[in-house]
Amino acid sequence: MWWTNCMGHLRTNLRNDGVHARSDQLRVTTEQSMFQLLPKSAARVCLSNIVSRSSNPRSLTAPTVFLPTSVAQVIRTMSAVTTHSSLRPVTTENAPAAIGPYSQAIKAGDLVFVSGCIPLVPSTMQIIAGGIVEQTTQALANLKAVLEASGSDVGRVVKTTVFLKNMNDFAAVNEIYAGFFGDHKPARSAVEVARLPKDVLFEIECIASLKN
């Protein structure tokens, strides 16, 4: 396992078997007890054991890290990844722009995979004011916009996954959800999670058909 190899090299300081990472490529997040290697490829290698074993984590600023050659090869491979020609990203201004390294949706064959939609207002990129009712309604509107931009629609949704901050909101969410889908009842999973992006109360993702 590369992580075991990585930590073994770090503990024994086998520099001859590693690839040197300059200290200016590193930053320390002591609050989360981890180091993150940030080369140009944007690959990240967390070195939590270094901080957790240290008596004074905040003193470990700009450390020198030596990665096994196998890890360096993985990072180089990651930086060379491009989207396969069989996949078609979906982009629309009618839904919130992606706020990370992902697409609003990806079309693959006769299916479209829609990323998690949260209650951001597309024009402002701010969370809609209100509680679970307003947030659920906005997130579903965002989902609909992405589906339509992909060439699909709500009636062709095959499966949804609903993420709730609090399962006590399920009844309110279910009422809005049922009104949104009408007579169509796609397969669904609904789970309570510890936290959602931007601390929202509701998120939904889906898989839909592109067949006419």
C-alpha cells in the first residue's frame, strides 16, 4: 500500500529512495492535524501522522518531505488525466456554477449523472434565505435546470439520492419532493449526514435517462 510505504520512508528518512518536495510547495493545517502536499498537479498527500506524533504541531511549519518514487509516479499520472471522449460535461448558467473540481453533470451513453445540487441561487451564488422548505425548493429547481441543459428532464430521472442535515426534516422534504416529481416516482435513497457543503440543510443528486 503506497500510504504505508510513504510513512515508512518518512519515519526512516530514506531520502535516496524518494522525490524531494520543496518546502514552498507545502502548507500546514494544524487545526486539522495534517500536512498537505500541493504540487502543480493539485494532488494532495495528507501526512497526519507527522503532526499527531509531534509534541508541538504548530512548530512544524514548511517541513521537508520525501515521497517514495511510487507516490511521485501516481501524482504525475493524476496530473495527466483528461476527460475521455465518450463523456460529455454539462454546463448551464441556469444552475449554480460548480464550486469545486467537478462538472454540473456528465453525460455517459444514454445516461446523465447530475452532481449534488444545493440551494444556491444561480444569479448570486448565495444560499437562499429561509429554512428547509426554501432550501429544498431551490435545490430541486437547480436540479431541473441541469437536467434540462443535459437534454433530459425530471420525468426521465432514474434514481435520486437525497442528503439531509436533519432527518426530522424528512416529512417536509418529502412533500415538496412529491410535488416536484408528480406521478413520476424514481428510485431513491435518503440519508442524514453530519454536514453538507456550505452548511446547507438539503442536497440532491440524480441519474437520468437521455433516451427520448
